[in-house]
Amino acid sequence: MQAARTSGRQMIVEAFVFATQMTAPGARANGIASEQAAIVARYLRCRSQWRPHLENCRSFILAGAEKARGSRRAVVLGSGCLLDIPLAGLSRRFEEVVLVDAAQPLHARMAARRLGNVRPVALSLVAMGPASPVYRSWRGTVREADYVVASMLLSQLPPPRAVAPGTDWRRDLIAAALADLCAGAEAACLITETSCNLRGSGGETQAEDPLHGVAAPPALERWGWPLAPPGERADGMVVELDVCASLRPSGDEGWMGPDGLEEPTAAIAGRKEPR
């Protein structure tokens, strides 16, 4: 009975999040809005298992902010439900924080009003080109930034409703998003999954590449995220993501590596992982 009541409350929360979002055109049709609401519902079920991942994200983002030379503006790409975003800390560090997402939930907009210097922008980062989707830079909508954050964004870029056959549109979108993240002189923070590991109820395992062959920058930190811990999925599948966190200081041409050296941005953006 208690489980049924809990499930019912979570369904109500998911419906409320979906209904109260401020969305960019197409965000409901391509599933972004419903996926965001589902993430909130899963968080409510898995918050204890997700806590280390979310704390790692927040800490890394705040530490990366200190690599920004200026303090005028931070931009958070794919800000979503703000579960992994230290919004209050960024608000103290920068004069303005811009939240960019195709679906802006009510609680994010309320937090923006409460803090006073946070601006939500309902903007889809993917547009449909003549035959395949294209990455649409935020830079034409938001003025220049001192710090840009992309946390768990690359593999979550929305699928288009129609794609030309034979195109690896996911790989192309991810590569374009990574290149755009490096296009300016601002400090950049990237947190992304690099492997999706699935384990079936019978012990069988499978690993998938969420970046579709695009190489992530050097990782300063790595950790695991139990996205779907035991008992979460009806099919018994357990899903854990390998997460890496990367940082590029202001004005630098490369990402910081674990040994303090830097790898040129252009080399990373154009590189593919061996298949």
C-alpha cells in the first residue's frame, strides 16, 4: 500500500513538472519535456544512489568557476531540473547566470526569481536542417560569457522527428556541441558520460558508447553514476554510467589534463574514438 501511494505521488509530480514547464518550440513534440519530467520522478526514487554523482557535479562546477578570469556571466547549457547545478554558488560567483534549456521547469524559474541574477532561456540547441539535425549555438542568443557549463548534455541532445538515411546524426551533433563549447575564450566545464554499462538480471553485461565514437576531452575527475540501480527498471536491467569531468581555463587553447598538461581543443574536437 505504501509503495502504491509513493508511486502515485511520483506520477503526480511528474505530471506537474511536465505541465508547468516553459518550453521552446518543439520541446514537447520531440520528447524533451517529458524526458525532463521523468528524470525528476526517477530522482525521487533513486536520490540516495544518485547523491554522490550530483555532489561530484556540483563541486566540480564550482571549482571550475575559479578558472574563469571574469565574473560577469556564466552560461549553463542543458540546465534542466538543476539537480546537478550549484545554482546558488554560481549566482554568488557571477553577476549573471543564464540557464539554457529547451524546457525550463517551474522550480528553475522560481529559483531564478528568488536569486535575482539568474535568467532562464527556453532555447533548443538542436534544429532540423534540410536533411538532418544541426547543432544550434547558444552564442547567437546569449551575450558572451566568462564561464560555460555543459553537464550531462552531449548524449542528451534530442532526436529529430525525421533524419536522412545513412547519417550518423548523433555523432555529428555531439561533435558539433563539443566544438561549440570550445569556440570562445571563456572557461569551459564539461561533465559527460563516456560509457553506459548495462547488467541484466541473469548477470549478462553490455557496454554502449553514449558519445557515438566522439572522443571526450581529458578527464580531471572520473566517477560512476548508478542511473538505474537494482529494482528501478521493470526489466531488471541495472544501468551505470562512467562519468568524466573536464575543464578548460579562460583564454586557453586546450583542456586541462590530470598531469597538468593541456591538449589542444582542435585535436579533441576532430578526433574520433577507435571503433
